[in-house]
Amino acid sequence: MPNTLCHIAIQTPLSRTACPQSDLLWVIIGCIIPDIPWIVQKILLATEFFNSYDLRLYFMVQASLFFCVLLSLSLSLLTNRSLPIFLILAINCLLHLLLDSLQIKWGNGIHLLAPLSWDMIHFDLFWPEHLPTQVISLLGIPVILYYWRSIAHSDLAISFASIRRMVGAAVLLLCYLVGPFIFIDQLEDSDSYYLQTMRQYQQRQGKSIEFDRAEYDQTTQTATYLSGEKFSVQGNLPQHSGRLSIQGYFADSTTIVVKNYHLHKDHRDLASIVGLFLACSLTVHSLLLTFRQKATNLTGP
């Protein structure tokens, strides 16, 4: 995926240009919704309490456009401008996923047509560290700072006055959290991210495999998958350790013959952390101002 700063730099001014009256904080929230599953996955993987393959399948379902729209609808029901805010969130979720699909990510992709189809979509136009991505990412900081004041002082339209809407939001959130379990088997059968291949340990030999950003150790010639499993790698390999995307096949259950590789040199994680920090800080700032204004209106001058 492009990093969070990149999404903010593209989607915020694009939304303002296309619709000058759009609520930009909801635009930024829409930029982040598709990444929420991956953020939670990283946190849970760090605890080592969960099966990494099960987590990956669950969060892949949540990251699909269908489930992003579910969460968008749930959030919009907590406002008094539900329809326009829902459209802002849903459209920006779609834009986020389409931007993700433009990058080259071997063994990776997006699920736009789920649950009708769990085939991954990817257009593979450029690597994440290509110069345009780096430039756009750097623009993300001045973009969010430029809009900060107007966003923080805008009316978020949050409302808890309707019990019906709150119940509806809760039901949709429950569907977002529980619904992925219904589709996990279908997703695994599609072999998205090669997870079915990875699970079938005894049947790996001879099968194709692609990794997106495995940790490669040049001294031991091993690549570590997201599950923590280490694989011996041989064939076409770089002379330096680092994050490595590979295309190849299994010589046996623990050995991969590499046909093509790409050694990543970008700082995507740092850019995403900075982008998320700024977006969360702006959201908290806006919420505090909104609730303070509501409190002032209730108590009077």
C-alpha cells in the first residue's frame, strides 16, 4: 500500500477540488479506514498470541471494499449528515484501494469485488520507492498542516440523539467485526497472498510462491515470512540484507528457488507512522473543539 502520507497528499486536495464543501476530516478518516485492519494485525502479531495465517485471512476480509463500506456506513450513522458523510468515507476508501492497486506488490493485491469474488486485483505500475511516491509522500505533511485549522474548526456533525441510528451503527460495526469469519474459507480457497499454499506444508514442493517484503538475511540466505517462518532461499539473490520481494517456487517445503527479486529501500513504515500520528492528532483536536462548542451551547455564554 502507499503510505498514509501519500494517501493524504493525494486524496485531501482531490476531494476539496472535486467537492469544495466536503468535510476534509472525514476525507482523512476515509483514507485510513482500509488500513485499520493492517494496523491492528501488526499489533496483534507482536503479542504472539495468535496464528498469523488466521489473522491475515481475517484482516484481508476486513480490508476489502465491502467491509470498508460497512464501517463507513456505521460511522456515518453517528452523524446528522449521514448520507454525504457516508459518501465521503466510501469514495475515499475506494480511492485508497485503487491507489494501493497501482503499486507493484508481488503476492499482494486488493479485493474490490468481494464477497462476489475474492480474486486479487493489482495493476503493478510502480514500486513503492519510486521517486514520484517519495515526492508525494513528502507533500503529505504540508498538505495536512495547510488544512489543519479549517478542519479542526469544522463541524463534524456528530450526534447521539437518535437511538435508532445508534443501534444501526452498532449492528453494522458488529457485522464488520464478525462478518469476516463467514468468508475466511472462500478467501483461503482463492489462495490470496499464497496463504493456502503456505498452510499446506507437505504440499508446497513445486508450487509457485511470491512474497511481499520478506526479511532477507544475506549471510544465512534466509527469508522470514510474516508468520515468522524462515525459508532457505537460493538462485537469483541480492548481495545485501533487507526487505525483499521475491518470485519463485518451492524446491521443498522449506526451500525457495528465487527467479526474480526486488530489494526495497524506501521508508514506507516511517511515513505511515508520521501520517497516522498527524491524522489522529487532528481528529482528537477536532473532536475536542466540537465537544467544547456543544458544551458551550448547552451552558450558554
